[in-house]
Amino acid sequence: MSRSISLHPFTVLSLAVATVTITTAAGSWLLGCAVITACLVLAGWVGRLQRLVVMAVAILLPTFASLLLIHGLVATDASALIAAAGPFRVTTGGLETAMTLGLRTAVLVVVGLLCTLLIDTHQLVAAIDLSPAPPQVGYLLAASLFLLPQMAEKQRAIGQAQTLRKAGTGRGLTGWLKRVRLRAVPLVLASLQDAHDRSVHLAARGFPAAGAHTRLRAVQDSLIQRRIRWVALFCAVMGPLVILAPLWGSK
Amino acid sequence: MEIQKNSFTGKSTVLALEIERFRYSGAESDTLQSVDLELAPGSLTVIVGDSGSGKSTLGALLAGMLPRPAADECRGSINLAGQRVQYSAQDSPRIDVAGWAKHVGLLPQEAGHYLSRIREIVAEELVFSLENEGATREQMHQQISTLSQRFSLGHLLKRDPAKLSGGQERLVALAALSVSDPSVMVLDEPLAGLDAEATVTVTEMIARLRSGGTALLVLSRTAGPWTASADAVWTLANGHLHKANGASIERNAAATAVQRSPIATDGRTLLEFSGVKLGYPKSEEPAVQGLDLQVRAGECVALAGANGSGKTTVLKAAAGLLKPSSGTIQVSAETGLLLQNPSDQLFERTVLREVTFGLPKKSAARAKVPEILAQLGLSSDADSHPYELPASARRLVALATVLVREPKILLLDEPTEALDIWGVAALRRVIDSVLAHGGAVLFSSHDQNFMDQIADRVQLMSG
């Protein structure tokens, strides 16, 4: 069953920033694992656990592999040796470094991905439009966020047209590569043409707004959420300082 | 807004256009020459012209989107709201399109281009320009309520604008355009792709706007639907504007009003839908349910029904692009599908490359390309970029890409949309040829005249 979280997008983002900065500064296995577990529980609660896991694994697997390759297999530190063969040298210190860096990256990736799953992009753009930020910020974000879905839609249309002409219908890796090659140029050209055709009408409709602008869409907010945001941003800045300050000058 | 007195008609004039000549950057000839036009408040002016005659260029000029400064050549002037914009060889002023749009609104031929595509639901799309003006939420809700009633859009308000049918897209764009309440509205093919109910809605809306003092300029391929209500009908040909007379209007109507003779068939079923249910991923409601349809050799069948009733879905399923979630589709011969929007079907640099795309080298089909281009009157455009061609020719290029594979079952999605009379004549020849060779044609359309003349029978889609 899928549920939704009706928090203001800025609240979710500020909590995410605070979580990532404090966890990264703390560098604790326990805290890192706890944060990732909490994210997974939250994703499961809103019915997006599978998506989060698939996306996180797709990013973190190559990340962990490269960290192990750099720090774990060819370690140069003086810690206890686990195994050695030719240029390869596996040490406890090297593995620990790889896992620590990997865990920090994992926290960043999982929290970031959870934000993309929790925050409705239209709500986020509306929140920026309704904030005191310059109108260009909302415009840039809207242009960036909605470009990919629009290109995906265009790509599907081009794919259908090419399928009708029996082009790019092969299977396997070769077929996929051929499809990519056949669709890439038309996709870019069609997207440019579409942007050109649409831009003049967007301008005629006053977009991006030069002055005061409003949104039909309401973004729920409250005094408590605003206070939470301030506290979260304070923690995001002060948390790492408090954690790291005692360590300064100790090495 | 200042309204001037028209010296020719005695009526007041809200917009006066005098264009000595207009030429696109890099073009070898003028697109418009000696075009003088005056629009009075509450008037309906219709400009009829074939594809490529310059209608859309004229519309863009009126909307302040052309000429592009330091690129296009324009000589003439526009008087609007007490302001005179003078174009000369030395000076081509840049117009503030957003400010201009408050006085002159343009519904483009491809209505989807008017929609921003950055709003999630139709209701937000409708008030997009009000959001940018800083209107209050109450004002916007009031406008949505009014537009919803006037355009019968209640069922579309929560829909994703990117997933509307062609006709629904046009209706939403027209409603969004009317939000700003401009004193002049330029409508490029406002009835194209609309079902009967939406056509009545738009026609009533136009009458309401006129009674409210809005000057309307309709750019159309045919004068048919407008002759009774228009204050003035003009024809635009080769860039020149002429007052239309009854003979020229009837010539257009007569050119396509010929009934097709039925063809004797062997009764073989080429295409059969049995209890078919079709839908799209992420869509809760099926687009088509319980469809039973047979199309036999030599038979031409029309799919009719309201916008969004699933006509395009059926054609895509017949072409193999969609699989039914229940029921069966039996296709006994090669199919070829002409999509509703030619832009979705064209992606090469030249017409010749476009039509030969995907064909094996030295194949018989490739050798037939010149013949097909000649059949559709496109031989002289072989080296042109498809996007540079007029809408009718672009549609015919898309048709050529289908015909080159010699389909036995020709599937056509709104084939007459954007076609001028020459294009419709070419289309009819193509349909006759497919049927005469033992093939079959299944097409969707809102063009009642075309259906009456071409179709052997009509399948009504109920959605």
C-alpha cells in the first residue's frame, strides 16, 4: 500500500541535508547503518522500497567496487595484512577505509534518492515559485526537472515511429545499441525543435514571470514545519562543527 | 485600450495591418505581399488558404512573433491599441511578446505548442498566464470554473495535459488562450481534430467572444464552417490576400465532394478485433473495452467518436504498437500507420532520406520512392527538410514513409487534419489505390464530409 507524506518540500530537503552532514561528520558505522535503515523503513512505509533499493544498488554497487579496488586491494597502510599476491595487498586498514567511505557515500545516495521519491517535483517547483527566490530559479528547476520526462516521451514516440518502419527492432545488446544510435540524433533534433516551437508561446504567456507571480497549487506549510526547517539547517551547519571541532589539532 | 475609427467601413478598428512585404531570413521569395487587413471589435474575419499560402506567417505577424529582429525582412506597419509599430528595411523593432499577447492572442496550428508542459494538470495549464501575472488564487479558481462550464472541460481538469488527445489538446489550448481576454484572437485551424460536441462548444465560444467585443481572425483551409457567420472571408494565395467570392469557396468544397465508388471484394478478413480491451500503463481506466471489429479486403472503415474515445489506441493496436490486455487482434497482412502528428513520424534531414529511412539498400521498395513522391506531389521537395515544408506537405511526407512499404492494411489517424484540398485529393488517390489492390483502410476522423465520401461503414467508438 502506498502512502504519502504531506510535508513541505523544503522541510524534507532541510532534514535530508542535516542528516547527511551530521552522519558524514560523525563517520560512525552505527549511525550510518541506522540512517540507511530508517530510510528503507520510510520508503517501505510510503510503498517505494523496491524502487529505492533498485536505484540505490545501481549507484552503490559500482561505487563500492571502485572503493574496494582503490583502498582494499592495493592498500599501502601499515595495518594488519590479511592477504598479499603480487601488486595486490589486502589490509584491515584498507578495507576499513573503503567501507567507511562507502558507507558515507551510501548515506548520501540513499537519503538523496529517498528525497526524490518523497518529494513531488511539481510541489517542489511550486514551493520555489511561492518562495521569495527569484522567478528564474523556479524556471531553471522546472526546465531541468521536466526536460527528462519530456525527452523520454519524445523518445517513445520516435521509437514507435521507427518500429513502424521496422527499424531498430533487433534484440539483445546489439539491438539495443542500434536503437540508441538510431534514436539519439532525432531525439536531440526533435527536442530542440519542440523547445523552439514552445518557447515563443511560453513567452507570450508571460513565462518566466518578470515580477510578482502566484501559483494555483497550494503547498502545505505550517509554523511547526518552518521551525523544523530552521532547526534542521542550524544542525546541518553546527552539527559537523560540534563533532569535528574536538578533533582539530589532535593529529 | 484605444479604438480607432476605420475609414473604409465606418466601424471602429482594433487592429490594422499593412504589410508591403515579408520574407523569412534566407528565403528566396516573399511569403506575404501587399497584405492589408483591418479588424473591428466583435468581428469574425476568415482567411482561407492552402497549406503553405502564408496563413501561419500572417498569424505570427499579428501576434508579434514575427518578424525576428535582424533576421526576417519586413516592410509595413501594425496599429494596435493606439500604438503603431513600423517595420522598414532599416528598422525592425523588437516586440514584447508577453505585453502584445494581452491584446492579440494566437492559437497555433499545432495547438499542443501553446501548452507549457510544465504543469501537472489541465486546471493549472488553463491559468498558467494568470499565475505569471500574479493573479490571486480566488481569481484563478473563478476563471477555471467559468472556462470549465463554457468549454465543457470539467472531466479534463485533473488530467495530465501531456496525455490529452489531439482534439482535447486544442480545446484546452483555446480555453487557456481566452483566459487573458485579448481584444484580438487569431485562431489557426481552431476546429481541426475536434469532435462534433467540441465543435459546437468552440463555435458557441466564438459567438460569445464576438458579442463581448473580441475581434476574431480564423485561419483555415476551408471556409465551409464559417461562411454563414463571418463578417468577411478572404483568400490567401501565394502571399496575396484577396476578398473571397462565392465561386472560389465553392471550388474548394466541390474539389473534395466526390463520393467514392464501392469496390467489389473477395470478403477476406484482413483485420479482426474480438472482445479487445486496450489500455496504457499507469492508467486506471482502459482506453478501449470490448471492441469487436472486422475489416475486409477492399473495405474502407472509419472510426468515429468523441475526442479521447480510443480511436488512436485502436489504430496503434492494429499496427502492433499496443498489446490488448484481453481479447484478440488478428492481422492477416502487412500494416502501415500514419500517425496523427507528423512530427512524431519525421526525423531525417531531407524528404528523400526520410522516406528511404530503414529500407534495405538496393531493395525494390527503395526503387519505388521516386514514384511515391511523384504520386503525392512531393518530387520537387525531395531535398527539402521535412520541418521546413508546409503542414499539408509534411503530412504527405509522413504518408509517403508509410506507402513505401506497400501496406495491405492502411491505418490513418485523422488523415485529413492539416491537409489542403490538393493533399486531400492525393490522399483519396492513395486510398483508392490500396483498396483496388485488395487492401483495406481503417481510419479515424472527425471530418464528417470525408467519412461520408470515403468510408464504406463507420465504427462508432464510445470510449
